[in-house]
Amino acid sequence: MAKKKEELDEETLALIHWCIEVEGFLVAGGATLAQAQEHIEDEVEWFTDQFYDGLTPEEAAKEALA
């Protein structure tokens, strides 16, 4: 029997899209795409806090690169 596809809520989708934008700024700041993705995965709690604190993706990337 096929598994039912799990739907993500709007808040989770917003966080995912926000992280994708952060990834772009990390790459623009000199990271490779793989490095940016790995860093976001390794620091997912920190990035989630930044999202809920209202930082823009650019601000979060600058903090991460500092």
C-alpha cells in the first residue's frame, strides 16, 4: 500500500523557503553550495531561532559568516 504524502504546514514551508534564501546569501559570501547546505543542516536550530526572531535571510547569512 502506498504511503500518504505528508503535507507541510505553512510555517514549515516558510522556514524552508527562508533557509533556501539564506543558502543563496551564504554562497554569495564565498561558501560553496555544499558548504552552505551542510552549515544550515548542522546549525538548523540556530537558523530556526533566527527565522523566528525575524531576521531576514541576508541578515542571518551575515551573522553565520561573521
